[in-house]
Amino acid sequence: MKSAYDVILRPIITEQSMESVADKKYVFEVARGSNKVEIRKAIEEIFKVKVLSVNTLNVKGKEKRMGVHKGYTAARKKAVVRLTEDSKPIEIFEGMV
């Protein structure tokens, strides 16, 4: 069984993701093999909150060039987690807004 810290890799702090914090939506990078149930359990275990819904999306790697050399950035999986109305906010996002 995976640890909760193996499922949730890092929070994604961008302008677009910070706009949805007021609606209690938080964006995380998660392990590519994880599913919505594992993500829900991991968020509830780590942050002690109640999760209402989890939406996931796979982000393909973009093609990048350095002169004549081509390569790709790493592909990753993102999860948008929405908390219930009576749940407390996640602390790591507090000072960012």
C-alpha cells in the first residue's frame, strides 16, 4: 500500500490555482499511477480536512529545444481537490493569497 506522502508529491502554486483557493479548491501534483480514491484519502490524512470532490488531469510533456537538441519536459498528473464547506482551509496555502 502506498503512503499518503507517496501519492501527494507537491502543491502547485500558480496565479490560476491561487484564484480558486477562495472556493476551497486546491491543486496538487500527484503520482501518475494514483486514482481519485487514493488522492482523497491522502489529502484527508495529511491535512485533516474533509474532501468533497477530486478532479484529475494528465499533463503531457512539452517539447523543448536547446539549439539543435530536442527533448521533452516531464509529464505529470494534477489533482484539483475541493473541500466541504464546513472543512477548515489548508494551512500551506494561507499566506499565498
